[in-house]
Amino acid sequence: METKTDTPLKPNRLSQHLAFSKFSCALLFIGASFVLTACGGGGGGGSDTEQPIDQGTHLSQFAFLAANNPELSQDLYMDLRDNSYFGRIVSNASVASLVPTFVHDGAKVSVNGVTQTSKQTANDFTQIVTYTVTTDDGQSESYDIDLTKFTGLPIIYLSTDDNAPIDSKEDYVHGDVEIDGGRYFDNQASLEMKIRGRGNSTWYTHPKKPFQMKLADESEFLGMPAEKKWLFIAEYSDKTMLRNTMAFEMGHMSSLKWTPRSEFAEVYINDAYNGTYNITEKVEESSNRVAIGDTGYLMEIEQLDRLDPDDVYFYSSKFLINIKSPDLEYGSSEYNYVEDVINDFETALYGPDFKDPETGYAAHINIDSFIDWYLISEITKNVDSRNYSSIYLNVMPGEKINMGPLWDFDLSFGNVDYADSQYSEGWWVKYNPWYARLFQDPAFVSKVKARFEYYKQNQNLMITKIEDYAQKLNWAQRENDKKWHTIGEYVWPNPVVFDTYREEVDHLIDWYSKRMAWLDTALNNL
């Protein structure tokens, strides 16, 4: 039988755990040829019969010591809760082959039937590993070893050629990308890529920069369908880092044809930690994204000063419409066609018979998509969704106009100090010129009311999702704040500043709850 009583790992913790050997009331003297019994009857003489040592099924301590693990810079003592040991390695050191030190009172310890020896047997602790303590008479008890590496999120390593900085929105720098998928994602070997900056206010205003990465070949990324272009959203203004994700969650619940998928990850650039990012799919034409094929059109309501030099656009009576896809030339038949599609819709919308289901606006738009896009934008009170930017729509030739996809919601859920969208009360997107007119049709209003009930029924689910994501980011938000120091500080354009991440999350939940209550009353009063 293997030795089962290692030197105690940490004396000040030993009293918190069960002793690793039990004796009924005997003292065992090592090296002696007899056992003196100090209790129990029988006439007072000593016995020359050795008493058996009681075995148990307790794994009383578990640790990873730096002396046995060159990857680690410090010792880690795991905490026991309900037959599970929990702990976190604060660096991104490899956990693929760690040697634990443990104390038990059984005959042996095994993992998947393989005997384990303290301070000797290595295991891969990427996933939860179950250690089983067994006695000679067949009793056993199992313990889950739940080791968190760094923040528990996947880790992306961006390496640029010659360590070139990513300091331009226009010019790509070339390099490679790798993924340490951790517990929930596949590892990704080195892929050739190029990367540049992206965004508008987020690029020019904040020190933590967002990026667009383009792979040399299409590839899955963090479990999302294979494509070349991937966006790294910095979530600098949104200290919860959740507002974009929660808008996307509503989008996935809606009738919108496509909503971007996203995953949180830690990002290193040339081996330097750069914080927690929201890795998202790009809004673009693709069979895996906005599926409009070779003949459809993806458009965005935009502002002239935000356009790129090669953008092709036109003006409707209400908006500047930027044609995102396909690449067109001014005056081409395709350009004239899509311009007519929008203008014909607006003509019907503002015409005297706009309520007519056959000849009015309903003949030109997918009403369900217009309502879902509206409600998500109004519930979140997204500042840009009223008339400014990131308002996407798409259409296939001969079909009706669809609203969406959703995009750019970091300044939603009240996270803005320069507009009335800060407040949970009051209309916002309803004042968009198209929607202001649509709300003059009682039939449209009735459909909006009915659809809002769906989002109201899912309100508690949304709050649960917020809590789940916040828990998922528990360690990530701490490491991100160590890097960027945003918690407790004003960051443009935050209307409120809280001292803790938990308070930021609570504010988001409170704002959302109040918003839903206000909309419930306001819609019923229309």
C-alpha cells in the first residue's frame, strides 16, 4: 500500500480538512515493535497484536507546488467545496501536464483507473479531472479538480511580423494568430493573417483599440462558422462588456434572418497582454453571415463624415444610404435598382394611402423584421439606432426590404451621457423618421404591442443571461481592469461611474428592468 500521509501541505489550512489517518484512541510509535493501547477494557495488560490502521476515502488537501511544476511561479493551494477542489492559476501558464501534491487516507488514489502518486503523477487539467480515493475493502469517494487557467476564457495570441504595431485603420500589418481554446474551445494552430484597426470613436477616443483581422484562408474561429474576417471589439466604453452581447442575444431570439455571433477571449499582442475582447462576426455578405448571394444588397444608414473614400452611397428623402455590398459603380443598373427600391418604399410610406396593405408601405418591407429590429433597438435605447449609423438593411431583387442585422450596441442600455437615451423612460427609436410614420398606422402599432409581449415574457431569461455572462467574465474583468484601469473612472461617454464591476452589472440590470416596465405601460397607452 502506498504511503498515504505526506507532510501537511499548509499547516494553517490543515484544521479545515479531515485528518488523513484515523485511530480509535491509539498512539502509533514509528519503529516500535509493539502498539500500546490506551483505551478500552480487557484487564489492563498490553497486547502484542498490531491493530489495523483505519482507512478512509478522504482527499484532504490538493495543491500545485512550483517546486514540482516549472510552469508555475507560485504555489497554488486548492479550496475544497462539496467534494470539488477549486483554484486558479493567475498566469496563462500551461496546465496540460501539471504534477499535483495531495493528502489522502485511503489505500490508493486513481484517475480513470490509473493510480496516482502525489508529487509524481502528472495530468492535463484543462478539463475538470476526477480523483477517486479507494480503500482496501472497496469503499471509494470521488473529487473533481476544477482548475481555472488565467481567466477561464480562451486566449488568442496575435503575432505581427517584426513585432509591428497595429496603429492604422487603413493599412494592414501581417502576422499569425493562434488560439489556446482552454476548456470550451478547440486549440487553433498558427494561421496566417493580417490585421488593422477599425471603428470610429472607439478607435480615436480610447487607448484600448478595436481591430479587424483577415485570415489568409477561411477558418472556423472560436467555434464560429468559417470565414476570413473577424472583429475584435474592445468594449472599452461598456465596463460590463455585455451590452453588445445582450443585444445579440435578443437578436438570436428574434425573427431577424441573421445576428452576429460572438465570443469573449483574452488577447495577447506580440506576447503582451492587451485585455479582454469580444470576438465577433463581421456584418458582411456571406452564406454564413448576411446571405444575400451575388444579387442581393446590404445597406447601412450612415453619416457622410464616417464614409471611406471608396464607399458608394445615395440619398433617400430621409437618409444617406451606404451600399455595403456588392461593390457598385455610380449610375450602374444595380445602383439605380437599389436606389429605386428605397425611394419607392419611402414614397409609399409617406403617401396618402400608406396604410393600404396592398399599395402602402407593407408592399415594400418585411414588417416582422422591421418590428423586431425596432423593439430590440427601443428596448436597449441604442443611441445610434434612431437615425445616426449602424442601421443595417438588406434586400434581394424582387423581394421586400429586411431590417438588420443588429450592430454597435455598446452605447445602449443607458450607457451614454450626451443624449436622452441615457434614461430608462421615454421614446427614442420611435422618432426615427421611418418609424415615426409607421407608428401612425394602428395596424403596425397593434403588431408592435403583440410582439413586445414576447420580449416581456423573456425578460427574466435576459436577466439570467446577464448574470451568467457576468459570472463568466468574473476573472476576465479583473485582469482587463488591471490593464486598462476603467472601473471607478469616467470613460467617455459613461453617464454614471461605479467603483466595482458588480455595481456596473447591477446598474445594467436595473436600467433594463425599468426600461421594460416603462415600455409596457407606454405601448399599452398608444
